[in-house]
Amino acid sequence: MPSKANVATGCDGPDAGEDPAQVGYWLKWLLNLAQYCVAKAHLKRWKGKRYKSVDFWQGLILHSLMGLPLDDGADHLNDLLWIAKKAKDSQAPAPKAYGGQGDRHERLCPNGDQLRKYRNWLAKVNPGLLDHLNDFIFACMVKFALKHKYCKKVADLLIDDTAQWYYGKDRFPLNPSITGTHKGPGTSHKRNYFACMLKAGKFYLYCGVYLIPKGESEVPHLEYVLDELAKLGVKVRMVMGDRWFPTFDLLGVLRSRGIPFLGPYKRYPYLKKMMAKYLKSGGKYAFPSQVSGAPAGRKGRSPVEVTLIFTNPRGRRLSEIRSDYLSGAKTEADCLKEIMVMVTTDKPPKKKKAKQSWAARICQRYHVRWQIETGFRDVKRMTPESNARTNARKLLMFSARFWGFNLWQLARAEWRRQKRQGKIRRRSPTLRAFAHSLEMATLEVRVR
């Protein structure tokens, strides 16, 4: 369900004249987006004598970016705010000590229990607000990049799934978001997330992250991302995904929008026979085919026309692999392992030589998709795993990593621009340095 907040308004920076090359600029911008989205959701004001809604959102977002438990994150933020207040006014009084049981002192932000109550209250009055906030922030980040010309309006869309291993007691179907796996380190359960990344030249940005329950498809989320990108004026040249994505439903959606798909294809038995035949007698390595899907799912729709291409992911020529087989240097099974099947809905040229160069170019183009895999590894090392238990909070904590990664990409683009203009000489920060600077930037953050 889309957010009611206006993306065009939310893409503006914190204040005129502030330097986007400073980390504090991006942290303030992210907090302003959350405040704006909550205001547009028309929620009643939180009935607190001391704190406002933005104070609670500041605590929720920062504890997610820091990767700390809710209580530890709230206490750490409170310590940073007191340090900032003392640095601004050396005569400022120390936190007041309160009576009662335990070590109680005056605070400048809500504690962990207050944040937990506010989050539970949000889940009751507006269960979809976290999803709205997630979609809104990603859309604003893309809008900001386009407005400041960090990337062009013609780009590729990279899609993939990533797993978050689960070690608790929840099981399917009580928790449909906990699915089975056989690859987990010490576990057979996981949460599965679907992510979309926009790739334009050297600039790449995540534009959507979704928690996928067992039995649900990623296609509706992909449609939503494509619709949002179209509203922002982005033309998607091609969608690239892994071997489990080229299904009839997904290819049919892309066909209706005129967007080609590129990705590896599962090695079905009939394809293995065709590869074995190619090793023995040669012949075509790019040939037309169809993806039909199950009869119940087609519902009268025509099959999707595709082109299957035999290639080698490591850059070896097929003729070299076939030569190894014919000379007996390698067995048929070893040679078959070196052949990868690619599928695309892009229309090939009719002439033979043009078709050969087209097949080589399009297979080489797929290497761009590994950027999203690299992004997953970068995201997972920004902050440690959270101890969140509910699916909604788990999604917020997981998405906050992608927000931080996107802020890093936006800051790097601004760094590169200012370096070309001669305004700065130092190199842009690494991901670890930027993640640490986000935490330290809390000392200077003041939400307007």
C-alpha cells in the first residue's frame, strides 16, 4: 500500500546552504523524512508531557542505524545528546538525579520502554505505517538523486533475494515469514527479503526492500517499484535477476510494460540434453523458446517468447569447452558444468553475425547484476544483527541498513562531484567510516 506522503516535498534537503558532503546533512535529512511521513499519515499527536512524535522516531531510526537493542540504543542516544548540549553550553547543568528505585536521571530522549510503547501504539492505530515509511524513504532517495543529477533517468533494475538466518522458536504457519532453508549456518529457518537496486553508470541505489512470507510472490512488489520509478520519470532499460526469477508471471508483467529481462535459467533436463548435443555435434548456441507456466496460472494468456543462450560465466569460449570434450581432456559432466544457460526477452537481430555479437554483449552485460550481491554484503556489515522478534520491527531494522547504505551512496556521489569541482581533495569515506560517522553525527543533529 503506497504512502500518503508527497515524495516531491520530501526530497528536499534539511536547510538551504548546508553542505551535502557532511554526514550530519544526511542523518538530518533522513529524520526529516520520517517526521514528514508521520505527519502526512494524519496520526493523532502522541499524548506525552515531555516528548513529541519526532523524538520517538529519532530514537527508533537511530537505534536501527546503530544496530543496538532498543534500551541500549535509547541510552546511547541520550548520552550523545547530553554531550552535545554540554559542548554547546559549557554552563549547562548536569542531568538531574531523581528519587525512587534504581539510578534515575533526567533524559533528553525517550527511554527504551517508552519507545517500545510508542511502537506498539503505532502498530495498533496504523499497522501499515512502517511499510509506508519504508516505501516513502526509498522513493525520496531516488528522487533526491535525480534532482541533484547523481544519476541519469535511464537505468537498469537489479533484483534479488537475500536471507536473514533465524534461530528462534517461531515456525510456519504460526509465523508465515519464517521459511525453511538448507543453507543456514546452524539453522534450517530464515526470513526472506526481496530487494530492488537501481543501477545507472557508476551510481547504484536500493529502491525497495520487502519481507516475503512463505508462498507469496515477489511480482506485486516488483510492479509497485516499477510504477514508482515511472512516476519519478525513470526509464528502466532492463531488469536483471537470478535463475529463480524468470517465471511466467514475472516475464508477463515485464512484457506488458515493454521491459526486457535478462538472467540465468534453470538447467532443466531438456536443456541438459541440448547442451550435451551441442558438445558432440556443435550447432546453435542461441535459440528461441517459450515460457508458458502452469495451465491454471496462464488464464488464457499467451506464452512469453524468450531467447536461450549458452555461455560460460568465466569468459571461456564455448568452442574451447567443446574442444576439451572432443579431445578427451575433460569429461562430458565437467564440460556441462562450465556451460551456463541465459534467458532474455530482448529481441535478437536476424543476421547471423549481428546475432553472435548481440549474444556476447548481452551475456557480458549481466555481470552488472553482481552489484546487488556486493551491496548485500556491504549492508550486512554496516551494523550487527538486531535482536528484534516481530516481523514489523525486523523489517524496520533490516531496512535501516539499506537506508544507511543509500545515504553512503548519495554522499559518495556528492563527494565525487565536489572533487571534480576542486572544492574538496580528500577521498570519500569507506562504508565503515560512514556508518561510524552517522552515529557521531548525532551530536550535531537538530531536527527542524
